[in-house]
Amino acid sequence: MAQIMVWGGSFFLMAMLAGPVVKDTGWSQQWVYGSLSLGILISGLLAPMVGRGVARAGGRLILASSGLIIALGLVLLASAPNLPCFVLAWVVIGVGMAVGLYDPLFAALGQLYGENARSAITRITLISGFCTTIVWPLIAILIERFGWRETCLVYSTGLALLVLPIYLCVFPKHVCATQTTTAHPRIEQALSNVALERMFKLMTAGFILASVIMTAISVQLIAVLQAQGISLAAALGIAALLGPSQVGARAIDIFIGRQTHPIWSALASSVLVALGLGCVIISPTMAALGIVLYGAGSGIRSIVRGTLPLALFGTRIYPIILGRIARLTLIAQALTPLAGGYLQERYGATVTMMVLGGLALINVVLVLMLLIEVRKVPKPNETSAAKTAPD
């Protein structure tokens, strides 16, 4: 519930809010959408610091604060008299995203459950996959009835009243957190090893490409489908397959993923995304199949983002590793709408899709290279005893 509310009040809010804001105020549409990119950028820049905070003090209070911070940002949105104040409000929301979305949550779950965190991560991403299904209709109803400013105030009230007590109730007060004095030497020592450093770079590069593809598709999918001659109604119907495909893939991962190393889930995710984009590029008649395959791969990716670093680097430096990865992936996500918009405006939707398809193929290669490295390197653990990487 907390994740659905936080995602709905931040990352997914602009999809419903931008149109009414531009219509009501006359502000530049580019700047209105760009404010979300700024929020994502702020979130990425703060991610390493948040990761160190979780490692040092645990995630309970950090996560609990996210509802209050985003609520403050929504109040500033509702009262923004001009565009600069509107943009400033998204800076505040970006801080809330840094402390409240998946990365700090996964880090806190890693501390709480250790090597068994995969099950919790999978189940939470499964449920939070219904975020847009729940939040978008709710926000649309509120905007239609009260207006966008009042909607921000209503939603901020829900965040302020519910997110804080939820996290304080579900997370124990005392979790064994990594002390700063030992965390930094461990991570630097780990990444100074040539093989482990190569694993970290390959994994991070793969996550960056996956995030870029996901962000571009979420922004441009309807336009791409229409550029292939598909009607708006049909395009919306095809795009609606995305959510159920993501949730379905996560549900399957609950039953089969626990038996395998997360690197295999990463490989399945990258292959499904590449196949899905390939189907969309090849023919409009295969677009529905392509979106189902892409959605399944994207759904698995959300789980892999939390489980693969845990499996490769162990629980001790897990929060700091997540913070370092998040900084780069979120910065890439923030820049993607600008780059994607330029590509589509200059070369068209088809060329944009072909570029994304090429990035998806590169990602498959990166995951295969990472798989080779994983099979070479023993898996780290808290006792430093060597374990053989899974086949």
C-alpha cells in the first residue's frame, strides 16, 4: 500500500496531471514534463547518500519520511503561483522519491531478511505493479471533480496520514545495520577486485539500458503504435496489456524464481524485452504480442534490480551498491525523455523504436557477459567463506 501511494504521488503522477496543468495555467508543456525529469534527476543524485544512510541506520525512518516529503511537494504543487514554483515543488518530490521508491526499500529488505529478501522483493513488486491501475483512475476522478490543485492536496493528505504509520508498523525498530566505518572499506575492497569490478560495471550498464528503454516506452509507446498505422483506440488497448503482463511475469517468478540464481531472471528479462520490441518493429499485426513479451520482461526487471545485486555482492554492502547503481540509472532515466523526444521529432517513431531495439540487443549481450563472470566468481557472504557461483 505504501509503495502504491508513493509511486502514484510521484513517478506516475505527471501522466494524469500534466494535461490539466497546461490547460489551466498555459505554462510550457515541455517545462511541465521536464519538471518530472528534474525530480528523477534529484532522486538519482541523492541515491548514494540514501544508500549509505540505510546501511548506517536502517531503512525504517528513511522510508517512513517519504510520505511526508512527497506530501509537502504536492502541497507546493497545489499552491504554485508560477512555473518556477511548480518546478521547485518537483525538486522536493524528487527528494521524496530518493527515500521512498524501490531502491531504499530493497536495501531495507536486504537488511531485514538477508539472503531471503528475494521473496519479499518479488511479492511487493507484484502488488505494487497494480499502482497505475489503482491510482490513475482515482486521480482522474479527483481532477474531474475538484481540479488538479485540489487533487494534489487530497493526495498529499493520504500520503501524510498513511505512509508514515505503515512503515513504522511493518519495519522493526532495531535492524542490524552496517556501520559506516566498515561499510566503505568493504565495498571499495570488493570493487577493487578485477572480476567483481567487471561484474558491477556490466550489471550497472545493463540496468541503465533497461531503465532507458522502460522510460522511453512509457513516454512514447502510444505515438509509436500510431506511427505504424494503428488507431488511437487500438493503441490504447494494446498498451493496456503492459500492466497485466508485468504482474503476470512477477507472479510466475514467485514460484520458479526462488529456485534459480537471479542472473537467469536477468537474462530472461533482457531476452523478452528484445523479442517484444522486435515484434513491435517488424509488424503492426504483432504489436500486441510484442507488448505482452516486453511487459513480461519489464516486470521481471523490477525484481532483478533488487535481487541480482544482493546475490552478487551479499547483504553487508547491499544498500551502498544499490545507491551507486541507482544514481546512474536514475540520471539516465531523467535524460531519456529529452533524448527520446529529439529522436522522435527528428527521425520519427520508427527510427526511435529501432534504436531502442538495438539497445535491447546490447543489453542481452551485457547480461550474457555478466553470466560468464558470475560463473567464475565465488558468491560473497558475511563469513567470507567461499561459495561456488550457481550453474
